[in-house]
Amino acid sequence: MTDDTDFSRSGVSRFKTRDLGVQRFSCEVGVPLAEQKHLGHNRWHPDIPPLVEVGIGDELILETGGYDDYQLKDVDDDGDIHSFDLTRTHPLTGPVRVDGVKAGDLLVVDVLDVQPLSGVGYSNILPGMGGPLASSFPEGYKTVWDLHGTYATSRQIPGVEIPAISHPGIMGVAPSHELLKIWNDREDPLIADGLAGPRADAIDQAVLRDLEGDDWRRVAETAARTIPPRENGGNMDIKNLSRGSRVYYPVFVDGALFSSGDFHFAEGDGEVTWNAIEMDGVGWYRFGVVKDGMARYGVRTPMFRPSPFDPQFGTRYLSFTGLSASGSDQKYLDTTMAAVQALEQAIEYLGKFGYTPEQAYTIISVAPCEMHVGGIVDIPNAAVVLKVPLDIFDKDILPKPE
């Protein structure tokens, strides 16, 4: 029995009098992954050696640095967002090999808990990476958040409290060699036009756990970036994968080789600025299996049951609508255009209550906003709804009659 057993320190139990025997892999706060590379990796590849092997039904606690690899600092100066090296994203902890899981199965991952690690979060609009409205914010905007358990506040956006809906932005399994080749073949042609993250030009920043020398070079040359979601899960950035959720992953290699990271304190649907409230964090997982689940259920990409612990606002939202048409501009059932139109209207509206465009855009990206497709059948216009929760503001933002 250990006497150092609360979740925030050792992670083996929430109770000082009980040891649940859950293995924990700890991240040294403030230290880049390359300096603690035994912990994980920042690329996807089936040949990255496992961090640990567990059995079906086992639990595991994994700590991970933030998506920025500790490049961002808790200071008001925004120089760090202008010198940000995207090739270092995202540090992941793993892979975890699950004994008894075979290619073709479904790996079942129960998210038992998610907690902040350092208690500081960031939700920057990075210059050149600002989501669908990036061209409107070429200089970027830096936001630092203090994480207070169930709420986050920021000195850059006063008057707003963001409720926690903490989750791993990235959870996923390793691709097979065949699937990895498919990824590279379909994405590499997009790189030159900036439509996919660079791969060959980013090899030097690849961290592949304990691989070195020729083995490191061989894997790094074909390893996939962690930026997009894919068939293995990965960077899905789904806010509802919080504590209490269950995810079913298609398995492409024996053992599944599960990894996680990119923890978020809170996020809105779409993560529209390309940042949630990003944090270093701790994930507590339990592993199961559905044998031959890919073929039995026709699963090609992850399925999940959402968390039952999300913030509840009832009808306390203000909803904005967007269409795939504006003035003389018409696109056929284009939900991206409709989403952008809803975003632009919400930003303009929040400006009436004292928020700058940068602040408003950030709020929509990090608060538990909901974005729904209203319709994709009423030709030629798609409709998208953006719901902004009213109770995160310290003022009433509803329209008033004169």
C-alpha cells in the first residue's frame, strides 16, 4: 500500500487509503517531448515501439504535454505564437499495446477521467492557422486561461467563464503499413498547396519513442503527421469524448497500439480557431475489445457513446444561422460556407456587447458551443446552426426591444 495515492500526484487511486493498482506514466511539465521521448511520439506509424502492454479490462493513466509541446508561455507577450513551430505538434503518450486485440477487432476505450496537469491553458489564433477565418486575423491573437477546476477564466477575455468539458483531442490507434501508404498517397499531393501538413520537410522534428539511427530514419520518412483525423481516430477534436465516454476504434494492427494527447479543458463544436482551451493533461482509460467488430458491424471509422457529464444549458443558447448563399454568391449545399456565415454573424453580434473580433472568435472556439447541420437536402442551400451558450457571459447578450 502506498501513502501517496491521490489522482493529481500518483494517479493510482483517488483515495489515500486505497491503492487501485493503476499504472501511471508521468510527463515532466515544461519539458519538450524530444527530451522525454521514452514517453511517446508525435507521428503515426505501426513500427513505433510500445510504451507498455496491458490486458483486456486493464486501466492506465497517461500524462501528456499540451499540443504546443511547451512552446507557449504564461506571459502577455505574444512572441511565442509568432515563432510557433507546427512541426512539433502533437506530443502523444503511447503506444499502448493491448494483449488479445487483433487486426479487424474493435478496441473499446472507456474514458474514465480527464484532468489538467499544470492548470494553465491556451487558445491562440495562430497566424496562418486561424481556422476558416484565418485571413481575417493575420496577426493572430494570444489567450491564456487559468483552469479553476470546473471553470476557466482569462485576463485577455474578461467577463467570460468557460465550463469544463475536458477531453483528449487526440485518441487513436496505429495504422497498418497498407493504411499508412493510403494516407500518404492521398495527402501528399495536397502539401504543396498548403492543404495538408508538411511531412518530408518536418522529418527532423519527428519523435518516435526509443527509435534511433537507421530505424528512426526509416520510420520518420513514411510516418504520418498527427494534424488531421483519419480512419484510426487521431485528431478528432470532439468535445463529447469527455469523462464517461466510450469509443470503439477499428483496429488495423495486432495490439491496436493506442495513444492519446492534445488535451482540451473545453471546446466548441468545430474548434473553429484551430485551438480549444489547450492544456497539458491526464487521461485515465480502460480497454476492452469487440472481436471481429469491423466486419461484424461494418465499422470503418471510430464510433462513440458521448459523455453523460457535459455542461447543461437547456434552452439557454442564442442560435445563429448560416446558408450556402450570400448576396450574389451561391454554392450548392456547401455546409462549410454556411458554417462560416454563421460564425461571421456571431462574431459581429458579440461585437455589439464590447467583444473584439479576436475575443469573439476565440469564445466561439473554446466555449461549449454547438454547431449543427440544419439541412443538406433543400437544394440549392445548406443551413447550419451555431448555438452560443448565454450563461458563460457576465452580461445579458439577448436582443432588447427599444
